Amino acid sequence: MRRHRKIKIVATLGPASSDKATIRALWEAGADVFRLNMSHGSHDDIAARHAIIREIEGEIGRPIAILADLQGPKLRVGVFAAGAVDLEEGQSFRLDLSDAPGDAHRVQLPHPEIFAALEPGSALLVNDGKIRLKVTACGADFADCVVTVGGTISNRKGVNVPDVVLPLAALSDKDRRDLDFVCALGVDWLALSFVQRPEDVLEARDLAQGRAAILSKIEKPAAVKAFDAILAVSDGIMVARGDLGVECPVQAVPPIQKRLVRGARAAAKPVIVATQMLESMIESPMPTRAEVSDVATAIYEGADAVMLSAESAAGQYPVQAVATMDAVAREVEGDPTYREVIEASRKVNRRTVADGIVSAARELAETTDIKAICCFTQSGTTATLVARERPRVPILALTPLVRTARKLCLTWGAHCVLVPPQERFKGAVLSAAKAAREDGFASTTDQIVVTAGVPFNVQGTTNILRVAPCDERLIFRADPE
């Protein structure tokens, strides 16, 4: 039960993929991580899906990661007396705090924090940017605007404020309740929406108390500007191109994506490319050529994972969408150009002993007849460092901790194996050889590279590397003790 590709696939669960048969079919088609969208569904729904995933995990004998995506603060206009109105380019329109139903001249915006941050000239985007307003005058409870892009505005449409940093916490009261609930369930990753600053991540980390890894969604211009600081306090990154494409010029999104992917990879932290990757497959069994190229681009860039949203959550062809993404990944990774691009973008990073160990492991594997790099890890750090190298050979992440194995399901190339705790390096080598043989990565005539830290079961001690045979008799002969 091994994947024949390095990049991972994240599949969102929803109405189209809530039953056990479909979720198992998604895993068999190639899903490595399941996303639970906290914007939709009750806690009972989320708990039921979580239980199904863990049941399937037990049946197949492979770790599966679960990512809970918190909704974040939702900024919306109020309601209209007529349900909707048409705004024309050049007309005046006011946003205010009054709860009176809106009309063609004004509507409620029940967020005083927005008015506190606005300045004349600020832009307001409504309904995913379909309507654009420019602030001409503003105060503590109003903003007078001119319509720069018109259209129909209706009840409770979302509002984006791209060019100011809002005095909003990334976690709403709902998010705090959801965070505690999913951490108690036992999810592996928490995705934070609308992160603007590193303090947003630190707040979530404090609430999570180590119960889940923190993944920051980069979807606001402020987050792009503060990316290095946000990355430093995050365990992973999501390039959330939906809101990013609304709040930034659409032509700016591809270079931003490339920069974020490279930055996360250099930091040895997993990065997901998300939103509208196979959007047409919500209603069609076949993707467009442009969508296939979009998925391929993320793979060539070296992303750790690509994600399906509505395609697997609400679409008519959820399993086909995962299978399509899997097929594209295998085709791209089999292309000689893929290796050229990946290796050209590799940055040498050897500031610590662990950096040197994993770099040496990759060089050994690529210059000799090595079948796999087997790394023993407690926290998962060694495996992510090996993955940063993007080696040509498979990565076996061996750990006694199921939490670590699940978390690493999001890491590029990591094949996670649960093994008994080890006290001596010889036992680790024997365990690595057994795992490599049983999971089809090597035979008794092959060799593997084994990395570990001595003393064992201590985080951050990667300090040893050995080239070992996969034949247990040869291991015993070399080290009879």
C-alpha cells in the first residue's frame, strides 16, 4: 500500500463525500489527507466524518492525516429590503452600522473594526470582488464610496478589504469553539483562515497546546508581506488562491504562489497549493487542459501537496477528481524535466548536524545504488528535512508515534511507517530493513540509507547515518551485538 508519487493529495469532505464507502474510495484513488471544512456542517457531522476516517485507517493499516480548516472571521454586508439591488459604475453608495434594510443607496456593514481601519482611497470588494467600491469619506460608523465596478449586490455577501490590515483576530468566537472541539477529537492539522500577522498564529498555537500542528493560510496581501514572520511560527503553509486572487491583482497570484512554495520548502515546512485546481470537475467527469496544467505547475514547483475543495466535497465526481490529480502527479513526476526543475531549485542548507546528515543521505542515495532513505523520527523534523532535499529515492519515515506518522502524511515523499520504539541503532537498522522489504521499496539484495539520532527517543538529535543491507543476516554479520 504505497503511493507511486511524491506529492500528496488533500481531499475536502462534504455532502458528496460523507459516507464510508466514498471516503474509502477517495483514499484508494489517492487521497493522503482529508480536510474537514469548519465553515460547513455541525460538530456532529464533523465528528462522524472523523470517526469514519479513523475506522478506515484501522482497516487499511496506513496512517491518514486529518486537517480541520477553521472558518476565520467572515465580513459580510447586511440585508436589503428587496433582497438585492443593482449598483452602477460611478454611483455613490454608503456602508454604515444601521441595521435598517438596505436599498440602492446604502446597506449595513456590521463591522465597526472595518470603519476604524478605513481611509479615503481604500478599496472594498464585495461578493468575491465582483463589485468594487472606493472609499471617498469615512468615519467611525460609515464609509461613503463610489462604485468602480458595478453589479448586483444581495443579502449577506462577503466583503474583502485588501489594502489595510484590519484590527481583527484571526480567530472568531466560533473558531475558538471549533478549535477546541477538533483538537479534542484528535485532528492532526489546524488550518487558520485570514491570517494577517504572526501573532494570529501564536494565538492559535497557544489555544491548541500542542494537540495539532498549525498551518497558516496565506490569502491576504498583509500575509504575503509578513510571510517570512508568519512562516517562522507556523508548522505549514497553504497558498489559498481563492481570496488571494480577490484581494491581489489576479496576475500577481502565480509569482506569489511560486515564492511562497519556495520559501516553505527552504524552511522544511509543508506547503499546500489550493483552490480551483480542478474546478470544472464539480460538474464534469473530465478536467480542462488549463486545470491539468495548473496542477502540473504546482508539482513542478515542488509543493508538498495539492488540494481539492468543492471538487471532492460537493461535486458530482469526487473520486474521479482525486484519481485525475493522482494521474497528473505520476505523469509529471515521471518526466525527466521534473527532476531538472526540482534539483535546480534546491538550496544548500547545512547550518546544523541534522542538515548535513540529510544532505549526505540524499547525495549517497543519488550517487550509489540506494533504494530508499529511512529516517527514524520522533517529532517528524528529520523526515521534513529529508523531504526538503527532494531526493530521487523514496523516503521512509519511521516513528513509534502515531501522531507523528499522521502529521507526516502531508510531507512530500514521506511514506510513514509505525515501528516499535528503539533503544539501539542496530535495532533501528533492522526495523528499517524490514519496513523497506515489506512495503516493496527494496529486496534482500538491496541497500538503504538509515538516519537516526542517538540517544533514541529524543527530539532534535539526528546525528548518525549508515548505509545498510536489507538482508538481516548481513546486518547481524556486520554488527553481531
